[in-house]
Amino acid sequence: MLASRQLLGVARSRAAAGLGRRCMATATENPLDRKVKQNLLEEGNFINYKKMSENLAVVRSRLNRPLTYAEKILYSHLDNPHEQDIERGVSYLRLRPDRVACQDATAQMAILQFMSAGMPSVANPTTVHCDHLIEAQVGGEKDLERAININKEVYDFLASACAKYNIGFWKPGSGIIHQIILENYAFPGGLLIGTDSHTPNAAGLGMAAIGVGGADAVDVMANLPWELKAPKVIGVKLTGALNGWTTPKDVILKLAGILTVKGGTGSIVEYYGEGASSMSATGKATCGNMGAEIGATTSVFPYDKAMFDYLVATKRSDIAEFAKTYQKELQADEGAEYDQHIEINLNELEPHINGPFTPDLATPISKFAQAAKENNWPEELKVGLIGSCTNSSYEDMTRAASIARDALDHGLKAKAAFVVTPGSEQIRATIARDGQLQTFEEFGGTVLANACGPCIGQWDRRDTPKGTPNSILSSYNRNFTGRNDGNPATHSFVTSPDLVVAMSIAGSLYFNPLTDSLKDKDGKEFKLQAPTGAGLPDRGYDPGQNTYQAPPADRATVQVQVSPTSDRLQVLSPFNAWNGKDATDMPILIKAQGKTTTDHISMAGPWLKYRGHLDNISNNMLIGAINAANGEANKVQNFTTGEWDAVPAVARDYKAKNIPWVVIGDWNYGEGSSREHAALEPRHLGGLAIITRSFARIHETNLKKQGMLPLTFADPADYDKISPEDKVDILCTELAVGKPITMRVHPKNGKDFEVKLNHTFNDAQIEWFKNGSALNTMAKNAKN
């Protein structure tokens, strides 16, 4: 009752201030009682600010302290706010997300797992987006047509499964999942989980959107609470305002340099301050999107006018107004404390370029040419690429086009190959109508399909032979070795679209558009003007072609299409339960050395087509990891034969001989994409445990979900004591909450010794291990 009175008081004060839609509130009328739909595409799914406010009132009465905005979103979605243990960085929160989103590569496995649960419909709003399987080759229309033909079997499966299980389906050509979410589904204060690591893009609308593995998505689709270790909160205060060549992308590039690829692990990044308010909603989305590169659980921005304007521009005025009613809870409480605090002055911030080979090697443009020379990075810029889920907003495209037009007016085109990836059909149609697309084409650009393309390795690149050192510059988010084109010698750098366009004109890493001049068609020197652009289109967005498939009213007769002879789709069989015993005398399949991302564990690119076939895709397991025994990739010794072979081949041989195995890993093992295949594959091929110095959050959870043991050295130095030829015992019977377990090491030469291993299992997760997987546990509980 007290919470209701407080809310009414807030409503009255807001009405008086002109913030709400109503002029007054009465004792029987709560402004949060309004039924406002989550989006324009679904009936019956509403924003429940009232329930969220009630949960927060309970949590406030228990914690009795100011809350950060990140905490407000999470705690307002608690399954049981009255009894939930709440301690940042310690407690496991049981949450009820508002939505689930899946991209087509990960959706296959998520839906196959959901089918195993035997439910007639998803219990929570869910969408599937076809963006990952379209390979960039010659240009948008032809590439899309080719992808539809090649992937027909997968698209038919997804379309039929979505129709069967009441899931919204975005067809190939719709655009990238994160852009579609921002344009249609994100709302302030909401909680969304998505089967892609860049799901936090929805931060642009004040939503906590978190990347997860498919098994987590299945939990929410099946109406189970979703579990997340209560994140710490990193406060990032932005002062001043962006100016000149500096963009929102430079904020997150700078932050990546400060925090590194693992500095945000276990934390939510919460931006605030006048600088945050000065950025557009889509600029905020860029910062949230690339927060995945610092390991952050997600990023959030408080609700403000820029978000209001974007919601109105995307025809969601009702949501914009409703969020105003709840605005007090769409920002941090005064006096809220952060676990770490960083301040960035936007007035002084320089444009940055990050890379190569890692997204946290941050260099301001004023020092980049010198860094390129000192590190012998290839000077010639071979390809400049703009767009992707990170930077394909209308604002990004208009600013980039202004630079291209400036060059064209001086008689210049791109010297480097230039590629444009529209983030959505709506963006493509709008910039086609408003002329920016024609400017890019006149500039010499190739416009690709509305899809991920080169950002995720879906790029049939032919201008540079594999193994040839070369430099490319993109406005993407991730630039691990071989990530974009499969060429480990490609030096891939990430920056703003503005710098990509400018440096593509010069064709050189040494060019700084802020200080250097170019020569026009007559040989006269000129400097590029600072870019200009519009945050939102004056004439509104053009939706383009309708690419959305709503679930049919009658779903009973829909048949899900999976061929038993398919080499791309495979119905799953349950993993075996734990036998209740300690595991002894196990070989180390590989001792991975250095950076081991999910790209190293389960490569994307050409392997994407097998995302729905666990056995086939397992042939890429750990083929990119560097073996500490020989410094090579995909070459390990089979202890039963003495022969050296590919990692998956040796794992398959061990499995056939009933020999479980372990992997030894280095720091931040499993960073990068959310892909659960990196956990499914070792489980499928007979692995028991992954033992590392530390894990990336999503990968650790994914391993637990599949019934594996993600374990960390209590003393990270023990990593160096283990040799690839050693055998190990894992005392699984010791597994208990908050207690280390023992690994007994049997060196090939020397005395046995013991190593203590830590873990983060809670009681429910231990049941996953005992039952063989989280999915097995779900099925077991359904029978009881």
C-alpha cells in the first residue's frame, strides 16, 4: 500500500510538471495501470511497469539504500523479490525477462532444445532473425538470393518452427537482429535476453539486453526463471559533448582501452551524465553494443529525450509517453554507489582506432600513424567497411555520406575498396530514399545485404590471398585474428564510420583527416570538412519491404520441417547423466595457450551452416586453439596411439574408446561470441571438464548448462605446472557449493601432485551436472 501511495505521489508531481499524459491522478487510478503494448507487431504482450515498481518497492524495503539504474532493471524483474538473496557480485538472481531474441545461427540449436521440452508454445515473447547465414560476395540482392537458395532447408525449419511455437520470424533480408530489436522491440526499463553477444545494443533505449547461450534462452521460452550472477556495476560518467570528428563509437573504444577485453566481466556498465544525454539513442546503442568487447554483462543508459524522440520516430509514441510516467525508476537513485567509477570528458575525447587482432588496443588518431609505423602494420588500407549492427544508424550513414560527398565534390572517390552493410531493411530503404546510398555507390562502394556479413566472417573475400599481410578498417565491433575474412594475416582495425570513410579516400593508415590534407582532381590541397548528419530522418523512416512473418492463428496443423537425412539439422539426443564417481586417469586433450576465444573453440564463417547439426559442427572443435605442446593449432597427440592428429579427430577417438578428457585453458577462456556450440561440442565429443585460469561469463554458463565442469585454478600459477602429456583425476564427488574440488595430476615424468580448483556452481547448477545437462533437469522436473 505504501508503494502505491508513493507512486501516486510521483504521478501527481509528474503531472504537475507536464511529464505525464494525464493532468491528475485519483485514488483509484494508478498511471502505471495503463495497457501499453511492448511493440506494434504482437497482441497481448504489454509493458508491466506496475509489477516492476512493486518489485522495486519490496527490494528497497529490504536493501534500504539507493539503487543504480542497472540494479533497478534487474531487481524489478526478480522472480521472488521477497526472498531473493541480493548481493552484487555474489548472489545468483532468478529473473523473469520480458523477451527472448535469437539470430538464425543460434536459433537452430535453441529451437531444437526447446522442442525437446515438449511444450506447445513459447511461454514468453520470442523472435528469430535471419541475419547470420548470408555470405557477402558481390552485392545485396544477388548475395541474398544465393543465401536463400543455399540455406533453404534451415530457413524452412526456422519458419515452420516459429509458426508452430508462436515465435515471430524475421525473414532473410530483414536486417541484423540488434537493429531490428532497437527499431521494434526494445523499451526503457525492459529486460531482454538474446542468443548473440551483441544483444546489449538495446541499451540505446534504456533496456538491459543480455547475450546468452541458447540453453538460457530455452529456459525463458519454457517459462523457467533465468539465472544470472548478480553483476557488479561500473559507473561511467560522461561530461561535455561530442564534437567534430568524435562519435559515440569513440566512447566505447576509449573505454575498451581502459578496461581491456576482460575488465567488464561480471559487471554492467552504466553510463550517465550530461554527455550521455547529449548522444542520440542510436549512438547510445553503439556504446552498448560494443560493451561485449570488454566482457560486460550488458550496458545501460537512463531514459532521456533522445530515447523519447527515437521511440516517436519509430511509431512508438505510446511507449515513449508511458516511460515518462515511470521515469523516476528509469535512472539511478541519487547517491547510488558503483563498484568502479570512470569519467570521460567528451569535450577532450579524440577519435580512436582499436586493433589489430584485439578490440582493446586503443590508439587515438593523433598517435595512430606513428603506432602503425612503429609496429610495422601494413600501411595500405585495402578495404574500408561501414555498417553492421554496431554502426548502421541513420545518423551514422548520414555523417559517413557527408564525408563521401565532400570527397566527390573534390573529384575523389575511395582509393580502398569500400563496403556498406545496412543494419536493417528500414535503414536501407530510408537512405535509398534520402540519397545517401547513391552517394556511397558513386563513391565506389559496394552495398551488401541487410545482414551481418564480413563482421562475423561471412565474407567471400577475393582481393587478397590468404596469408598475405594487409590492413582493413571497419566500423564493426570485433577484430580477433581471422575474424572477418579467415585470413590470420589480416590486420583488422575498428573505428567510427567517419574515420573509415575518410581513411578509405586516402587508402592509408597514416592519414589523419583532422590534420592532414588531400589533393583534389586538380592537384590542389584541401582538408575534409568535419562530418555532419541527422540523428533521425526529417521525413520519418521508410519501412521498405515487409519481411516479418507473424505466427498463424491456428498453429495446431503446422509441421516442423526437419529431414532425418539432413547434414545441416539434427534432432538432439540427451547427454548421459553423471555416473556418480570421480573421474580418473584422464588425458588432457589440449593445453590451450594464450587467447582462446569462442572463435578458436568453434569457428564461425563457413561453419555457420552446421549450427543446427551438432555432430557435423563438432568437427571444428578447438581447431583454432594454440597447443602449448607445439605452438601449433589443430595438432594434438593421441596418447593411445602416439600419433598427432586434428583436435576433433583425437576427441572422437577417445570418445569411441570410452575415455573422458579435459582441456586446460588460459585467461578469459571463451571470450567473444555467445555461441553455445563452443560448450556443446566438447560435451558431445566426450569432454568432462574445462580447467582454466579464468572464464568469460557466457561461456562458463554455457558449459554448466551442457553438464560440463568449468573449473578455475585456485592458484592461476598452477596452469604452468601442468604439461599436455599429464593425466589427471577430477574428484567430482567433492563438488559442493562454495568449496573447491581436487585435481590430482599424474605427470608423465615425476611425482603425482594435487591442485585445488574453484568453481561457481550453485545447488541448482550442480543438479545440471548430475543429470547430464540443464535440459535433462528440465525434462526430469517436468515428469515429477
